[in-house]
Amino acid sequence: MGCGNQTSISEFLLQGLSQLPEHQHLFFGLFLSMYLVTMAGNVLIFLAIISEARLHTPMYFFLATLSFADIGLSSSIVLKMLHNLHTKLHTISYTGCLAQLYFFLSFGDMDSFLLAVMAYDRYMAICHPLHYTTAMSPQLCVLLVSLCWVITNLHALLHTLLMAKLSFCVVGEISHFFCDISPLLKVSCSSTHLNELMVFVAGGPVMTVPFLCTLVSYMCIVSAILRMPSSGGGRRKAFSTCGSHLSVVCMFYGTIFSVYLCPSSTFPIKDIVASVVYTVVTPMLNPFIYSLRNQDMKVALGSLLKGKVFASQLH
């Protein structure tokens, strides 16, 4: 992007939602409601899994970690969005933008890796049930989650440090509602070749490898389920076990690929809507998708809520 002036910019203008000024109050109420639901749902899921001994299994360990990542992803985007909608300023400081970019990449990538790990967990449970307990040991589960955190944080740190080396236009107008790599590169006044190379070299595998692992896991799962005898309800139970996870995977990766593999230069509103889905809607729906179709989770949530009510009555 050619700019006549370049300087150490102090703030950016987020134009994503400011393009519809007549709907600012509607957006504020909508996103505030969605954020509160996201926080309440994911915190309840997290606390229920921690407090219920029956849920101390690999699947629920990964689910608790996913809830934590969803809280971080939603908070890194929505809190600043709500502040801008309330003040009608639609700006973000240079430091705040880089911080938001880091946490968005870190928690967003973590969601992707966790979905792949959860798909592998379901593959082991359905395709190798006799070896599941020994294969998915607590040590392996902790190792997988720790490895995911390391990879995602290193990836986020790489792009954040590279972004910090760029110069930006005096008026940094970002056509998005948060700081993402592509919109920031478009308002840079310096060469972005290294950044774009790292997006391809590092960002490509971070996006595609978890997706391919998830895809292969579910192909193996479907193949194993189809080999099961139709009588006895084995197929139905297996599909039910994976159905909630698969719906999250389709929603998450569908919108991500829509934004990053098929970006719309002529109709950015489409990209904004898709970004809202995977940064705001998906973290909000995850607790409902995983709990409403899971009897163990329903019981744990019921026990947790009853315990809270009983404790409040004692006080």
C-alpha cells in the first residue's frame, strides 16, 4: 500500500462495524448478550468438569481446555468491540492492536488444534476401544495440550513480532472489527514480503494440519461405524458421541476457510459476518452443543448449579 506519510502510529481505526452507524446500539446489545452467554456457558462447563470426578476423562479434559480457549478468544475480540460500540470511537491503540493480534492468534489456533486432538480422542475411543484407556493416558493428554499451547503461542508470537517491525500509515484505517494479519498488512507502508511469506510458511500448516488430522480421524471413525452391525444401536450411539464435535468442527472450519481461503475484496461485509461466526458465535454455542446432547454433562451441570444454589441459601 503506497502512503505519502509513515510514522510510529499511535492508534488504528477499526471500520468493520462503523460502516453501519445506524445499528450501533443494536450491535452493542447483541454482542453484549452473546458475550455474557459465552462466558456463563464456558465457565459452567469448565467448573462442572473440574468438580465432577466422573468427568475426569481425556474427552472432558480436552473439552475443559477448549472452554478456556473459547473464553480467551471471545474476550480478546468482544471486550474491545463493546468498548468501541459504547464510546462510538472505533479506535484501538497500536500496542493494544498488537496485543489483540497475539491473543486472537493464540486462542484461535488453540481452538483449531484442540478440535483435532478431540477428533483423535474420538477415533481412539471408537476404533480402538480396548486400547483406549492405556493409549490416552493422563500423561499423553497433558503432553498433547501442552504441545498445542507451545505451538500456538510461538505462532502468535512470530506474527506479532513481525508485525511490530512494520511501518504504518498516519491514518491506519482497518476494514475489520479487530486486528487481524491481513487487514493490518493492507495498511502497512513498508514491505510486507516477509510477513506474507511467514503467513504461507507458518500460518498455512497451522491452519491445514489440524484440519487434515480432524478430517482423517473422522474418515476412520465413519469407516469403523459403518462396519458395525446395524442391530443393537451401536451405530447410533457412536454417531451420537461424535455428532456434537462434528457440528462444531464444520462451523469453525467452514467460516475460517471462507475468510482466509476465499476472501472477498468486493464485499467485505461477508468476511466480517464469517469472522463474527468463528470468533463470537462458535465459542458461544460450544457449551450448548456439548452439554445438551451429553447426559453426563447435564448431570454435572445440574449438580453444580444445585450446589451453588444450596450454598447461597446457607449464607
